[in-house]
Amino acid sequence: MEEDYVPGLPRLAALQDSNDSVCIFRRFGDLSVRLLIAKEIELEQLASKLKKLDREDDENPAMRWRLKSVDFYEGCDPTQRNLLREIEQKINEYCLF
């Protein structure tokens, strides 16, 4: 019950949580969409970088191994791995938004 909470924000939160018909929040739709669009643009830019790197690796016989493996060895060129980590971080931010 709301009375179990101290007055102010704790009690207001308890009151809003007490009934689904009372629990109404502004969704900030335009702001949310704007942020999602920005994240999509960032992800598309990273995807383009990865595709470019894949083409470069395909043209360089010494780097073709990166097109067929996810295993990295000590001293290898970490460009793809770092780019994939950045993409993973951005995708996680996007999906958790």
C-alpha cells in the first residue's frame, strides 16, 4: 500500500505502481525515435566499414584468413576484431534501448 512509503516520490511511485490504469508514463516518442535513428546511422556506418574491410581482405591473400575464421592469433592484425567489438557494443545499446 502507498501508505507504507514516505511522502514524496517514494509514495507517488508506489501509488502509480498500485494499479495498471494509474501507471501512465510519457513515452517521449519523438526523442526515442531520434535516438534510435542516430544509433541506426552509426550501425550502418560500422557495417559499411566492415564490408570495405572484407573487400580489402579478399583482395589481399595474406588477409583472406579473416574471411573464414573467427580465431585470432597473437600478433595478428586486430582491425576486424576491434570493429566487430564496436559493432557488438552498438547493437547491444540499440537492442536495449
